[in-house]
Amino acid sequence: MDSLFSAQTRRADLDSLAAAPVDLLVIGGGITGAGIARDAALRGIRTALLDAGDFGGGTSSRSTRLVARWIALPRAWLAAAGVRGQPRAPRPVRIAPHLVRPMPFLFPVHAGGRVGRWRLAAGLWLYDLLSAFRNVHNPSHPVAARGAEAEPQLRSRDLVGGAVYYDAYCNDARLVLANARAAHRSGALVANYAAVRSFEKADGAIRGALVDDVLEGRRFTIHARVIVNATGPWTDAIRRLDEPDAQPLLRPTKGVHVAVPRQRVGNAGALTIPPPSTAGSCSSCRRTRSPSSARRTRTTRVTRGGHADGGRRHLPAALRERRLPRRAARAAGRDRCLGRAPAAPEGRCRGNHRRGTREHRICESAAGLLTIAGGKLTTYRVMAAELVDVVATKLHRIDGRPVPERAPTDVEPLPGGEVADLDLLVRELVKEQVPAQVAAHLVNTYGSEAMAVANLAAVTALSRSPWAPASRSSRRRWSTKPGGKWPFRSAT
């Protein structure tokens, strides 16, 4: 377990940034920024990663938590555009098997619906073809109406069949932290709660950034040869520090993720439910360790400060339209989770344009600020590689250094991902008198570092009290297992 990633190393990294220049300064500690920092550090580029708040505190922790969601796209050519981001679907599972796991989805088909059985079969074949039949699990396969009835809460009227396909479910926030830690492990200087307030320029080119240490109340300048803006929904705010009259590059959107108590939905597994009309996109409904959740189509209304407004009145109708039970639609009025996400890039950047995929764009301002906009969780490694290629070329023009080869980010494990058998780790923890449910939670959260976390809990005085308040629904307390050394939660 990496012990050198703490408040003390944050302070030391900020001191180093104030004292000496870096090659690359990445602004934004979401999945895109953390992926860029990891890629650049692996190539030997002296890199700094800053975020004004928590790592992954914005859009990256409010995603669908699905890594390869081609099947939900409305047209095949949109899926084809995503093949660059996920040419071999097992890669995320290989570098972080504890954070990215296969999950089966049932796609039900109703008579007269938007997607018929033959159209679904063709789409599933294309889904598997784009991954070269090396998806996260076995190839997709159709099921009869009797198989689709395995989900008792689906509306059985006009149910004619369906199909099962596999996607990858991930812990998005911890995936961000794993990339930030991997960047730090590879030599990057990493700090959160370090807000960029302005840029310093020399001869019309950006050469540094004025940064506030929000936690300690100090201000200093970080000098960097190249600066990257990877701040997601706040992309345009950072661009205006460079060009106050810059036109918006993004169209902010509101993504609504509805959290419904599991007993009100009663789904046995994950569902992908198409809307009956031609408008809208597919929704997903899946069981997690938290309450079940469903996702509906985005709208374009976002309030100030990065938080989307509720839109509560729209949720029951949206869920009923997608053939979910009425009691789930009623519950949706009470429980919801809202986030803010960047849409596909709009407008034009001043200066040089870099070609990206349909989902994201890389552009450079007249002063040299590199901005990456758009994209999604699925394509973060490809986006990072493309941008670091641009950075390496700029550094070659600045000081003549050789352009390094691409980093092996697709095979280099993330922290905790150095494991082939998660079940074996669970069994090892159980042998050490860790309760089975807790052992599974530790392994699914920390991977190969689970034993180190358990040992830390055993020797830390804080382990006798809760690390975080227990949820009201669980009604659990923290206690020491009788006759054992492991202080974990137990049911009351």
C-alpha cells in the first residue's frame, strides 16, 4: 500500500511546486485530469496535478458508473465512434479488477416497442463485434419471454423476450483516486484544494499559474512549460482566466440519477429499459450495495455553482414511461442524486485546433493553454494519451527533448489492481477472522491493498469508533468482534 500519499506529502508537493518549475501543470482532478497526470508521469514528464476541491468531486463521481455503454446509444454509427475509446473492453478490468467489474444487463423487448427483437439482435452482434468479441464477459445472447420474466417487477403485458449483455460497472470516484495515486507513485506532484486564480504570461504566452492553497491560506506561483485545462464543466471558467472574452466551448447539462430504495423496485439484476417513443435515450436500473438507481435523459438547465436543479416533477413520469413499476416511480419523488456533466463540445477555440474524437476536443489558445473538453469515463485513457502526445510535441519544440513513447496505461495496474483473484483475497481475510461481508467490501474497495487496510484498522486507535456515520437504513454500530482483533461494524 502506498504510504506516501497524505496531507504531509500534499504540503511537501506544494512546497516543491512553489520552489521549482514543472514541465506540465494539469488543472482539474477528475478522471480526465488524473488520467493525463498518470500518463504524463509514466512518460517521464515532470507533472503537477491540482484540483480546487476533492479529487473526483465533480462530474467524475456522478457518472452512470458504466465503463462501456455502447448498447444505450441510439444509432450504430455513434457506437462506431466509441470504438477508439474501448477497442478491447477487458482493459479496465485488468488494470483495476476491484474497481471495474463485469455486470450482466437484461434488455427487455415489448411488442410494439421502439426496439424489436431482430433489431436488438443485430445491435448486440455489433456491440460484440466492436469489442472484437473480447468484451468484459461472454458474448451477448437473446432470451425468450420466459427468461425475461425472471425480473418479476417488469410489466409482463406485451413482453415478448429480451437479451442479456455485459457491461462494466465501476466505482467511479475511487477510479479517480486510483489514477491520482498512480500519477503520484510515478513521480507527479499532486495536491487537492489548490485553486488556480490567474495565469502569468511572458511575451504573450502562459508560463505559470497563481495558486491559492485553500487549506493553509497561502498563495504562490507555479511555473510550468505547458498548462492543461481539464476541469470538465468548469472548462470555460478556466479559459476565461486566459481570454476574458472567450466564447463558451461547452453546453452544460443536467444528468439525473434517481436513487430508489431497493425494496420498491425489486429488480433481481441490472436492466436496460428503452423508452417507447422516438425521443429520449435508454435508462438503466441496477442493484448496487446502495439503493437501486435509475438514470433518465439529460436536460440543459444547470444552476449556479455547479449543482443541477431538482426537476423533481419530471421523474415519476420519466420512470413510468420506461415501464418501471408505479411504486418505483412514486419513490423517485423522494430520492434522487443530481450531477453536472459537460456535453459534447460546442463553439470554436481560438488558436490552433487539434483533432479529437466525436466525444471530445483538444484545442490550444493563442497563449498556449491546452484545453480538453467533453469525453466520458469510458474513453479517459485514450483522451489522456492523445493530449499527452500534444504535450510531448510542445515540450520537444520548447527545449528539444526527445518525444517519449506512449505509456503502457492499458497494462500497468492501478494501485490495488495487482491481483488476479479477488475471491482468494476475500478468503485470506476471512482466515484472519475478518467477517465475510466486511472482507468482501474491503477487497472490492481496495483490491490487493485490502489486507493492509485491515491491518491498519487493527492497530489504529480510531478503529474503535466509526470512521463515518452509519446510514439510517443500515442501523449498524461499530464494535470489536468477540475474541478477535478486528474492529468492524456489526448489525444491531
